[in-house]
Amino acid sequence: MDIIFLHGLKIECVIGVWEWERKITQSVYIDLDMGWNITKAAETDDLEYTLSYKDVAKRVTQMAQEGKFNLVETMAERIAEVVIGEFDSPWCRVKVNKKGAVSSAKDVGVLIERGTKQS
């Protein structure tokens, strides 16, 4: 399986469990690795046969901003559902990074894989 990736997608959204977090937007950074067979796209040089990372970015951003999630775990699951359910990717790896959530750590968040990864 080939992988189309979208890394470092910055989204401003409501995320967090504390009362003060529910009143502001914070930055999350999304890394996506999405399974896809790129053979036909490469042969034809035609966007129709590939996974549009621009469309994925727009949809994931919309979902994250509308979701107002408490947990990054929930956000990651919903992103995986979008990638697999709406874009027909058979597999994805989703990393949601909430930089700054722990002042002494550079990065914090979750990394999940969903679907079936085949070679």
C-alpha cells in the first residue's frame, strides 16, 4: 500500500476539558498518513485517481473546528472516521499534537492507526 501524507496541519479550534479552554481556541497540529494505491494516478498523471490532500485538509479542518472536542483522543478518532469513511482510504495513521498542553514538554498528544494496512 502506498501512503499519501499530510503533516503539520495547524487548526485553531476549541479543545480541552477545563472551563477556560472551552472559552478560547487553541492550536492543534495534525499529521495524517493515509493508505492509497497511487498506481493509476501515477500512470495517468490525473488527479481524479488519487486522494486529494487539499480536500482532506479542508474537511478535517471543518470537522475539528465544528467538533469542539474535550479530548484529543476523540478528535483523532473522528479524523480517522472521516479519512476512512468519506475518502475511502483503507488505512490511516492520525497524530493529534496539542503543543503547550504540558509546559515542560515540547509535544503532547495521541497517535492512532485505523483500518487495515496491507503491503
